[in-house]
Amino acid sequence: MRLFQPLLAGATLPGRLVACVGAVIGIALTIIVCGGLPLLGPDLPIIVAPLGASAVLVYAVPASPLAQPWSVVGGNVLSTLVGVAAFQAIPSLPLAAGCAVGGAILVMSLARCLHPPGGAAALTAVIGSQGIHAAGFAFAFAPVAINSIALVAIGMFFHRATGRSYPHEPAVMPPGADASRIRPEDVDAALADMHESFDIAREDLDTLLAHAERHARGRAVPVRRARFLRGG
């Protein structure tokens, strides 16, 4: 049964079912909205494949920094521009594909909009159809930008209707958090020690640790009280 346990901390089956419904609505409405726009040429797709991965982030992990509106729109659009530039500048297809994805990671990181589907968007611009290649840099705006904006807008309405925060707002610190022995600089030092990146906002990490310490203090109180009654 461990195979069916969620990989993400805090994930629940009802939450995943809500995410499934959101993805169905988000992708379907994005296709409907974008299909009615006259900006798309006959040789361009109504929706690009990387939007499927974007939908997973927006609807399944809306608190992730990688799923925020600027990450989705900026990451997909900037990565596509990088992919088009790589295809036009590098004759070798394998090298162009590699440079597109690597360049997309660099540009997204500098623009603070890291979004994993952006790598797929950059790759699509290199290995896509003749219609995509003929569109050039315009492909980044129609359909990629239009798809991304539509998906994010629908996500905002959906999460508001289901009681979730999107765009995500950091959780509120619990009462008594100021008395915590863990300080922000301690968290920064720990992250530096681990040499890892984690898919959680810095503010949410602080709040999570404060909540955990509050629960630990609450567990410690009955233990101390029991020792006092025993005369220990």
C-alpha cells in the first residue's frame, strides 16, 4: 500500500481529486478559449503540450513557487523565446535542443520564474513542426503566452472557488512563534549546509518549522507535568 501513499508532504486523496477536477476544467477551458481566437495560424496548435505539465503544478501543487502565475507565464514564454533563438542560431539539432533547455533554465532562473514545463516549451520550439518554425518568435506569444495566461486565470477562479490560495500567500505564523528557538538565519544556514533546493517558499518553510516547534512544545508540557507528579 505504500506505493499509493502521496509523495508530497501534506497531500491528501480529497485534495488530489480536487486537483484532477481542476486540471480537467483548466485544460478544457483553455482549449475552448484559445480555439476561438483568430491569432493562431492554421499550422499552429491550439494548445501546446507543455501546458499539461503546467496544469499539474497549478492545480496539484498551487502553493509551489514553481506554480505561481509569473512562473507559469514568464517561464513558458521566456523559455520558448530561448528555444526559437537556439533553433535559428544553431544548425545542429541535438546541440540546439540541448542549448535551448539549458538556456531556458538560465533565463528562468535570472528572471525568477523557474517553471519545469518551460524546458519542454523550449524543446518544442526546436523540434516542433514546420508551422512552429515558420512562426518564429511569434510562437512564444500565440499560442504559448495565450495558453499560459488562460490556464493561470482559470486556476485563480478555480482555487478561489475551492478555498485555496492562488496566487499563493504565505501561511500565517502560529501564536508564540516569536519565542521559537529557530530563527530565519538558522534556516538559511541549514539550507546552505544541505546544498539542496526545495520546492517550498522561504516564508512557508519558516511557518512550517514554527508550527512544528509549537507542537513539540505542546508534547513536552505533559511529560514535564508527569515527571513533577512523580517527584522526578
